[in-house]
Amino acid sequence: MSSATTVNPVLRVAPASPAEAAAHFRAGLAFHADVSDVAAALAVGGDPGFVVLDSRSTASWEQGHVPGAVHLPTALIAEQAEGLLDKSVPVVTYCWGPGCNGAARAALALAQLGYQVKEMLGGFEYWVREGFEFETWEGRERGAVDALTAPVDAGDCGC
């Protein structure tokens, strides 16, 4: 096959127009928050304007969770959300990590009940890998920053 007939796999489907791309990425930001942004908002202190919700099992919660998060497993959202959450306050859901869609299922369940919701990309895995403090039943802990997921010598990645 000559190079003239070889199709570049990246451009096999042409990129969207700039206007379509802007609409797509704007929409994505309306549905997602990343670990670093959630941590930065919580670090300021006071009311961040949202509540963080851990949708994992009790055993997973006890292994470690975001400080100040509300624990509400996805299976219990329909029956317990109204007693734990205020519909006027946006909710940021998380589960284990990027290989798990539990946070998306929790976000869907909350949205269907009338809550404003975003999913925290990276989940608890990236919270820990980026070196943010987490809680266990024994108290607060902080792991080393994984240099493959976060800057080791800077406050943020600059993105």
C-alpha cells in the first residue's frame, strides 16, 4: 500500500468544526469535574458550593474516602438521597476510579431525582494518586504523589 493511499487513523474521521468542538467540550465540563479542581475548591475552606458524594459500598468507604464526603451507595440513592442532600446544592459523585462507572450510575440516579450533578473524573483512585488527603476509620492519611498522574514539584499542572 502506498503512502498516498494510507489513511491516517487519527484523521480517518475528520475533526469536528471549531463550533461543534466548543459545544461538545463545554457540555463535557458541565457534566464532569476533575480531582484537582474538587480538591482545590475544598482546600479553600468554607462552603465550596457543592457536596461530594461517595457512591461506593460501606467496606470501600471504610478503606478510604474524600474528607467531608457524604456516603451514599448508589443502590440506596432513591430511598435516602432526600434525607441526606439538599436539591439546591450541586452534587459531585465519585466511585473507585476511571475503570468504574459507579459514579456515572450514581449521577444518573441523582439527576433523575432532580439533583444538579457532576461526576468527579478519576474517582477515589486518582484522589489518592494525586496525593490528596483521605480519611479512613483510623484517621486521615496522605499518600505520595504519583508522578504519572500529577506534578510532584508544583502546586498544579497548569492546565
